[in-house]
Amino acid sequence: LNRRRTMSDEAKSYWYKLADDLLVNRKIVKVEWMSEEEADEVHGWHSRSVKLILDDGTVITPQADDEGNNAGALLWISPNERVKSKHFPGEEFVKTEVLPVF
């Protein structure tokens, strides 16, 4: 039984366009972690996440879910880099790193 929520094609198109409009051709001009006060007083979060400040003043920060229940980690993927597995001898994987929450 599949209980996964589905989104209409129209809704997906809306969100894809919004993401494009917000992010394409933008430049990250500053990176910082939010302060404890900002996390608590502005968002009601117990953790602090990284903030990416864009050239137009937009701030992008990961959160735990789409309801904004807490700060979230940021995963980046280096598709052109491979790393040897520490846990699976002889295996290689695409390199990934995580910026943590504090």
C-alpha cells in the first residue's frame, strides 16, 4: 500500500518555476550559521543551521521538513569525485559532505 502523498503536475510546475526564479543566476555572497537567538526567537528552533546569503539579499537556510519544525543539515554532492568506502571494502561512492546543524 503506497501512502506517499502525490502532487499534481500543475503544483510541481509551480514549485519548479519558483525555485528557478529564486535561485538560477544568483550568487552566494556570504555564508554564516544562524545565532542561537535567531534560531530560537525567529524560528522557534532548538538547533542552528547554515545560512546562504545571496546577492539579492535572499537567505537560504535548510530546515528539517517543509513545516519548519527545526533546523536542517545541508548535503552537498561532488558528482565528479569518488571516494573509497570506509564501511564497504573495495567499494567507491560519489563524494558527499554534510554541513551540520549546531
